[in-house]
Amino acid sequence: MNAIAHTIVATEYTFDRNTNYGFIETYFPELFQVCEQADYYYTKDHSCCLVKVRLFLELWCHEVGEIIKLRPPVRGELINKIKQIETSGKVPPYVIDMLDKLRAESNKGVHIQRHFDGQFRADILISKYKLKRMMEDVFELTKYLVLNLAGVNEQPLETWTEPEVSKQAELVHQALQGNADASIAMAMHFSGLLKTLDQQTKASKPHYFQYQRDLEYWLDKAERQGSNDCWLLYATSCVNKHLVNRRSEDADDYFKKAIETDESGDAEWEFYQYLCRIGQHNRGEAYLNSAGEKGHPEALYFLQAQHYKQDEPAYRKWLKRSLEVADKKALVADTFNKLEQWEADKANELNFKKLRTALIKAEAYQAPGVKFIRGYCEYYGLLSCEHNQDSGLRKMLEGSSLLPDYLWYEKRLHDALKQDKSDDQKVLELYPAALQQTEDVIEKAQMKFDAAMIIIELLQNGSKVKTPQNLKVLIRESVKEGCEQAKQFLVSPIGKALMRDSSFVCQKVKRKAVDRTKQKKARKQAKSARRK
């Protein structure tokens, strides 16, 4: 590898779990040291963590340049190194986007910042949420380098996990020296211990009370040291009743303070969830929308699911915002929507081009679930794909579990499986959702009759079949709604014999009985309240 003007100082770290980057230690030792140092400073000093992330980017570019044999080798400023790699065309666009975003954020850690009070400072305040997203991107870039470019056959962790330092002594020392990041890390440590005790049936009360005192102490210290992350932790701790001297009603004020300095939308999202839990859904909508505007991925996903097939303009608005913040799930949803638009008007050449472009982009960014759409195109021979039903159906099944839950994909998979006749139980499992997604009455009637025929075939091969609806009811409804095949079957000798046959036993799922004692208690409380 080319000489780099940085000295990597090996540092010994002690963690309670396996390292995130153990899979690169043998093959890329320098990169391993930098990644470990970034993890080490993640809970201690955000500024130092950002410096290590920027150094990681420098090393990553040089390693990639060596592997893909860039000539001339990468050199110059970091932005120029990234452009050299981009120009080679050997690295997908989503990796370049990730590099650019990390470069822009990590630059803040190596430059002097002027704060709102007019003072110049070397430390940088960054939210824990944003820093965590950056660390996840560093992990993804490392996996791409090792697995896709270097071809190393190692099995890394599925996702980056937050490091937990086993000894708290150094964190305590740094916090007492005035490091707000270390104080917040200590507060989060005790918050985690309290959550663990909450899940236990027999918690030691003196132990629990001590953790509450420790949490309050470190939160108070982080507040006095000027940490903006303390307000959200104050709010969630009040909600969970982890603070001795504060009530759950105080959470409202702390959430509002957290929102004042929050840039990621995390505070609004948490506040929305809290308001929903206490029944204030209407009030929470404004905070949900605000979190979506700030690009919070969970809020955006929830907003898309909320408006899908209900409010088309609102759905498109939030989908567009998700695309702006480069959410991979949004790429799949956008491709799926363009597929629906093209199928509604196949003569429109523009819709065809938009669909093809969206599919290529989603595949380039390795968006989860895009394999379903590629499999669908292969199954029916769309978008100039080679017609291959076996490969297409396999990809549809593999990709369906990764699709956004709110997308109406069930009917497409139901129809393909029904035509293939390879998994009748899966067809019946998908039938209720597929029926709901069908608008044509005659097509619905045909689906009901086909489901009835599958049930009959399965009953002939086994003793029990889990059905979405009563067999005879399915046949009667399909006849009533105009299915010609169902009408012919009903008047046939086999159909008549089936409808007369009483050997089919249907057992409905038993539902939990109503708790009369609870109802009686509620009535008494209501009556008592009226008297007051």
C-alpha cells in the first residue's frame, strides 16, 4: 500500500462483547486499528471519534485504490481521492454517496467551530443519533471492502453494535474532568441497567434505587456541562419512571427542550410515540410530521405506511423526502410505484423509462427487497428480462420478506404461486391480502373459487387444512359474485355431492372470553366518578 502520512498508534481496549471489526484484523490491520479507535471514542469523545472516522476514510480510499489497481494511485485531498474512485466506475453509487456524507460530517471534527456564544472551540457537538448513523456507515463500507472487493470469506456481524466498555473508571475520570460525552455515556449506562431490571420479575429495590440516583447524578452533570443529548434522556427516563425526583408529567417539558436542539428528528419521533401511548394522537401528529421533515427514517417509514393507498399526494410527499435522505427502503417503494404506473399504462414510453431507471438505481444501492421486483420482471419477462419462471419465483419469495410491509405485493406473489402450483399452502396464506388488493368483482369471485379448489386438493392429500374461509362459503360466494367456473362446478355431480357432504368439519379459532370481573370493576369506577 502507498505510504500514508499518518501514524497508527495501537491501543488496547477491553469490551464486554466481540469486536465489530474482528473480521478485518488479519487482512487489514491498519484499518482494524482505526475502526477500533473510532469505536473506543464513540462513547467517550465525539470529536475524537469524528477524527478517527475521517482517518478511516483516507485509509479506505488507499486500500480500495490498491485493490482495484487505480493508476495513477489515489492522492491529494480526501475529496479528490473519492472522485478518483468514483471516476473508475468500479464502485457503486451508493458507496460514493456514503463516502461523501461521512467526509462532510467528519470534517467538522478537525476544524475549529464558532459557537452561538461567539467563542471558537475545537470540540464539536453532534447528536448521538447522527454519530450512530455514521458508525453504521463506516461498518458498511468496511464490509463492502472486505467482502465485495477483497473477496475475503469471513462472516462479520450483521450490523454494527454499540461498544460497551467493561470498565467505567476511565469514563468516570473523563466525565469528572468536564467531558460531557462521557457524562452522557455514564447516564446511558445506568439507564440501560434500569431497563434490564424493569424486565425482571424480582428486582432488588435498594439496588434499583441506587441506579436511579446514579442516573440522576450523571444526567445533572451532563446538563451542567452543556450536553444537548441530556434532554432526550431526561424525557425518556421520566416516561420510564427511572428518576426519583421527577414525575412522568415532567417528560413533556424535557421533550420540548430536546426538540429545540435536535436536528435528526429523534426527539420528535420519541415524543410522538409517548403522546400516542397516553392517548394524545392528534397532538402527536405535528411532531410526527416534524420528525419526517427532518428526515428521521422511522418517522418517514411510518408516514408512508399511514398514507399508502389512503392519501396519494401525502404518500408521494413523504416518499420524496425519504429519497432525499437516501433511505434504501424508499428506493424499493419508488420502484414498486413506478411498476404500478407502467402496468396501468403500458403504452407510455416515459413510464417504462422511469421504471427501468428506478430499478437500476435500487439494485445499484443494494436496496432491501429489490430482488422481489427483479424476480417479478423475470417471471413475466418484463423490462427486457429473460423469461425465467423458476428463477423469477425464487427471487420473489426471497425478496418479499425484505419489502416495506405496507406495499401491496401479496397479490403479485399469490398469482405467481397459484400459476406455478408449487406451494398451495403459501397461496392460501396470501389469499386474504391478495383478495383485499383486488378491485374487479369477477376477478375476486374467480380467486375465491380457485382457493376452494386448492382446499379440496389439499384435503384429498391430508387430513387437516388451515383455510382462510369456510370451503362451502367460498364456493357459494364465488357463484353469487358471477364466477362461471363456480356455477358449472356447483351444478356438476361432483359439486352437488360436495355441497351435500357433511363430513367436512370446520373448527373456528376460539377467542378469549370476556373478562366480566374487569368489566364490573370498570363500571363501579365510572359510577363512583359520576357521583363526585
